[in-house]
Amino acid sequence: MIILGLTGSIGMGKSTTAKLFAEAGVPVYDADATVHRLYEGEAVSSIEAAFPGTTANGKVDRARLSEQVVHDPAAMKRLEQIVHPMLGASRQKFLHDAEQSGAPVVVVDVPLLFETGGEKRVDAVVVVTTSPEIQRQRILARDNMTGEKLDAILARQLPDAEKRKRADFVVDTSHGLNPVRARIRDILIEAAKMPRRRS
């Protein structure tokens, strides 16, 4: 089984690309969706203990948590030390189940793949990209997003040009869904012939 790591900076169209991989019949592991689930269950008590006042009604209040960690690298690190082991366990289970089901290729969707050394755990990296203008336009159209918040997020992410340089495959989402679907078909054909590379 070949594991493709899917990544891309905020607003590049990564979630849409992940959906199109799933539409093509590929099992997709979504790290963000898993974090959402952890924030409503398993991670709540540990996060409340580390960051008092960031949970309510048995769930993590993402806005309050974000206020405490977004500009504080040490706090971000503490949060990652709580969440990453839980994410790792759920990802292992996903990979095990996919392998059992006989899937030839799976996609692991991880926003901070390069930033967390995740490229060592996959066989090839797919980077989703678009123009800086389209990126900004997409992100600033989101609720609760400001230019300042966007800059703080981008500062934590490897620049797009660097990601593209390190990618095995690049998917450009600037021209609508059909070119992305065609690109995914090509990637799946290529990926099926690849040797396993992960360590």
C-alpha cells in the first residue's frame, strides 16, 4: 500500500482536493477532522488541565484555545504534546484498516506535514497550491478571519514555493474542479507504480 501525504498552506484548496481523492475511491485520513473529534472527547480533560478555561460543555472552545496559543510558541508546543500522540494512534488505526481492506493507495491529509517531519512517514507528498491572490481571497472570505490572523497562520507554515519544491506531485486548484480530478487520476496511476519510501 502506498501512502500519499497531502498538504498545502491555508486556502490552497487542500480540503477540496482531499474530497476529490475520496470521490475517486481512495481512503483519506483527515488530521483536522480527527482533531475536531478529539476536541469533543478524548483530549478535553488534558487540554483543560493545561489551558484552564478553554473548554465548555465537555468540548474544547477552539476560539478560546486559539487565543491562548496562536501567538505563544511554547503554549503551541504544549498543545501539540497533548494532541499529537492521540493523532498518531488514530492514524495508525486508519492505516491498519485501509491495509486490511486491500486499498492500493491511501491519502493522509496533514496541513503541517513538512513542519512536523511527516514526509518521512509517507511514500510521496502531494502539495496543493494556487496563486497568492486566490489564496488570500479564499481565506479572507471565511468567517472570523482577519489579515492579522492570516499572517500569524502563514508564519507557522512553510512557504508555498518551498513546499512545491519538496513535493512529488503538485495539484493546482486555480482553474476549477475538473483539472484537479484529472490530476488526481494521473497521480493515482503514478503512485501505484512507486516503491515504498517511508521510513
